[in-house]
Amino acid sequence: QAGAVRIANHARNGRSTRTFMEEGRWQALLDGVKPGDYVLIQFGHNDQSIEKPDRYTPEADYRANLSRFVADVRARRATPILLTPVARRRFDDEGRILNSHGAYPDIVRAVAVEQQVALIDMQKRSEAVLQEAGPERSKEMFLWLAPNTHPNYPNGVGDNTHFSPIGAQRMAVEFATGLRALKLPLAKRLLPAAPH
């Protein structure tokens, strides 16, 4: 229908920029890109996982991969939007949120400046949300479940990386706010902001 936005979600868990290309997922995404489309590009969680060689991507390669993604999208007369990775739930002993992605978010910011690409800084936005919530209240935004409260996690779980439905919705609000701030034509398609 007129004015509708079609979303094609190509995200897959555990993928880095490197493995996303190696598995043919980037090419599959590009094959569906048409002039006028927007492509949201957000990596970093898995690229920086040096302890996981199956997905780790060194900083220089990460930068090169992001630059390639931007060029590939633009070659199809579409608009890339870069996003920094969202924060993990990690606090210091004084209750201050910690950067858990090292230099990787700064690489995204640098590529955005160098290539003049729209950027939504989800790291800064998510860190602010988690800092406001604090170490205890922020648990409700992640997969923190007591034993015998969810059939998928009979022994319970304390996951500081993956969001609960509450956290995912809160991050979606942050994304939408960031998109509105960019003043791209796509932002006009967003529904009015709901209170949170």
C-alpha cells in the first residue's frame, strides 16, 4: 500500500562483518537492494570477540568491511545508515556503565565521518538508558530469569548481552529517536513517538 515500509531483516546471531560476508549473507542482502532503499548496518559485538576466533575480526578488517558495505549500498543507489553496537550490561563497582566494545564503536563513528554516512550512535544511546536504570533495574532489559520461570531456561539465566522484550522495545525507541534526529526522508514514515 502507498506509504508503507517493507522491512527485510537479514540479521543473524553470532555473525561478524567477516562471517556475514563469508557465508554469502551480505551478497544475498545486496541482491535485494533497490534504488531508494535504506540499509541499516550494525556490527561490532561479534567482530570484537577476540576470544571467539570463529567470528573475531581485527580492527583494520572491521573498518575495511564497513567501508565496503557503505560503497556496495551506494553503488545500488541506496542509502546506508551506520549504527554503533548497543551496550552490554556491564557496570563498574561504583555503578558506572562500562564500554564493552573497545575501539569498535569509534571505528564506526570514524567510517561515518570519512564516508559521510548517516550514523545512529546506539552505543551512546543504550549506555545512557542503562546508566539511568542502574545495575539492578537494568536487569529487566536483558535476559535475566530466575530458575523455573521460563521453559527455555529451566535453570534460569543471567545474560548481559541479549535483550528481553522490554529491553528490545526500549532500544527500538532509541533507534527511532536517532532516526528522527537524522531528518532523512525515511523518518517521516515512523509512527508518532509513544511515551516510555
